[in-house]
Amino acid sequence: MEFRQVKGDKAWLSPAPVDSLGIHVSFNADLAVRDEVMAAVPALEAALAPFGARFHWGKLSCLRAARVAELYGEGLEQFRSLCDDHDREGKFRNDHVSELLWRRAAPEC
């Protein structure tokens, strides 16, 4: 587990819009432990909820499209617009990005 001080920024999809403490849990994408890690994620997110935790949309989490839209608001709309202008067919998106940022259905955590 790693704790990192993060300077806030105003980037459209920044998980740190204000100075923040980042908490990083790594498992090196070892598929043998992925199910175990994902089973622990909801408890970790629930424990951090009272602190207004903003989970990184690009990392493993229980985030869903509606919550991403709520958290990132206008920045998400600007990002989608830019992508629609330059990547109309979504060639630079993967399933994870499509699920969270373009509101495709995602499996429950």
C-alpha cells in the first residue's frame, strides 16, 4: 500500500481536483488474486466514503457511469466532445473506458 500527496489540478478528468492524499493498493494485475482484490474493493471504498474519496476512473474500483458523471460533470462532457471530434469510432477506447465514460453497462462490483 502506498500513500502519496497529490497536488490538485483542474484537468477535465482529474481524480484530484484539490490537494489530496492518494492511497494506492497494488497487486501487479496478478490474475490469480484479482477476484480476491475485487472482493475487498467495496469494503475499502465504503471505509473511505465518509472522507469524500474520489476513486480514479482508470483504476479498479466499483465506480459506475452515473457516479463518474456526477463526480466529473462538465469536464467529462468536454472530454467526450473532444473524443467525438477526434475518435468518432472509439478506436482508442477499451471496454473499461466505454463502460465508465460513455455509460455502457458495467458488471456489478
